[in-house]
Amino acid sequence: MVKLKELVLLHLQAYPSMEATDFYKLIFQSTMGPVHSLASIERAKQWFFQEWSQVSSVQETPFIEDISLQQSLFRVHFASCKKKRISPDQIFGLFIETSRTFSENYAFFETCMNEFAEITKHPTFSHVKNEFLTLWKQVQKEKTGIPSHSEVFRKVYQPHYRIVSGQHIADIVPHSSS
């Protein structure tokens, strides 16, 4: 598992247009996993298949992205799955299984958010420092939860993925590589 600073640097390198909310989402997913998706499995399924149907297999995305901190987690990208002819039912099933078995860790989430607040003091992250600190104060005050990618991130990178436990990656493609 990588350390938070390494994880955010890797993602900033891959997604240079990341904004404060995108770092928040990365930290949230890395520490809280996809458990929040279980509020309604039927709604999660409907959203999943609607999103899957809108994604083109010609979009250039990584197949998987490691977002592991304490637990092994990956973002599994729809476009690459479509290119590899991986069944959406399989991805959805592994996503739901991950949601059922992942251990959320709010204390670790808070620790990582505080650590990232310190990381934003480095010039590499100065472009998100003020916005992130404001966002983090709001999250602490309101106990807001599930973040969304920024409008810029959605427009530039068109992210379509689900979070899957590392223990299931070999189930998707036995010899997978990122």
C-alpha cells in the first residue's frame, strides 16, 4: 500500500486538472470504499447500467487504478472493461460484493483529510489549498459525506468507474495489469 502523499501525487500526475473536490473524492473512496452505495441496491444497479450504456469503448482510460491506502481498492473503468469485453454484470456484482465486505474507517478518513490539508502546503498542491481547507471545514461541520468529482474533472476526464476490492481484480481479468 502506498502512503497518501504518493497516492495523491500519482493521481495529480494522471489527472493534472484535479481540483479540491477530486482530492476529497479520492481520499473518501480510499478510506470509505463504496459502502455508501448500498443504501439502495436497486437504485445503484439502475445508475450503474445507465452509466455503462453511455460509455464508449473508444475512450482512453486505464483499466484499473489503484487507490489503496489501508485496504486494497481499485477504480475499475467502464471504457476499458468494454474494450476487454468484460460483462457489466460481473463488474456490478464485484462492486456490490466490495460494498458489502469493505470496512469503512471514518477515523482514518479524518486522518487522511488532515494529512492532505498539510500536504496542500507544498507548492505542488498550492492550487487547491484554500478550496480544500474550506471544503474540509465544511465536511467537518456538516458531516457531509459522498463527494462528487468536480465539473472540470468530469468534463476533461469523463470518469466512469466503480470501486472494486483488490481481492476481486484477478476475477475480472486473471492476468490484469494497470
